[in-house]
Amino acid sequence: MMALAAVRAAYGCLQLARPDALAAHLASQPLDRPGRIVARVLGGRHLLQAAITGAAPTPTVARLGGVVDALHSASMVALAVVSATRRRTALTDAAVAGAFAAGGFVAAGRVKRGMDAGRR
């Protein structure tokens, strides 16, 4: 779970510091001014989520983080449906958010199994 938080923190830092470079690398599409603002806001969200996960690495926190990421992924799919100009970036972000969601759900199961094993 800590590895996921570290990857999330690094991703969030990149979104805050270099949103254009990250978008160009991942989606091969430049960001406009609103896109840069949104990327930076999402970077801050990733940093906050990484901090919360690191401070309270429990199955509940991991599951809630997975839900937040799954909702974010769904919202990006919806954006891709309605905006042809943002489609590639939105689908790329949906895939990244989906990967974080999956990682959160997997981490929740691993932490819970570890906690259960410690009780025996």
C-alpha cells in the first residue's frame, strides 16, 4: 500500500509541476489553459490522497481511495464521450485513474489479509 501511495505522490507532483510534459508523454496531446488548471488540481488531489493513505494505511482508506479513483475514471470516460477535443487526454486519464482504483482495491485486500494473519 505504501508503494501505491509513493507512485501516487510522484504522479501528483508531476501533474502539479509539469502538467504539459506529462500530458504530452502520456496522451501525445498538449493541454490548454483550463486543462493545465484541472491537471494541477488533480495533482493536488493525488498528493492529498497519498498523504492520507500513508498516514492511515487501512483497508477502509484503501477502498475509499479506490472508489474515488473509480469515480474519477468514470467522469473522464463521460468527458471523452461529450468532448472530441479532450477525448484522448480524458481516456488516458481514465486509464490512469482506473489503474489507481484497481491498485487501491488490491491493496485493501492485502492489508486486510495481513491484519487477519496478525490476529492469529
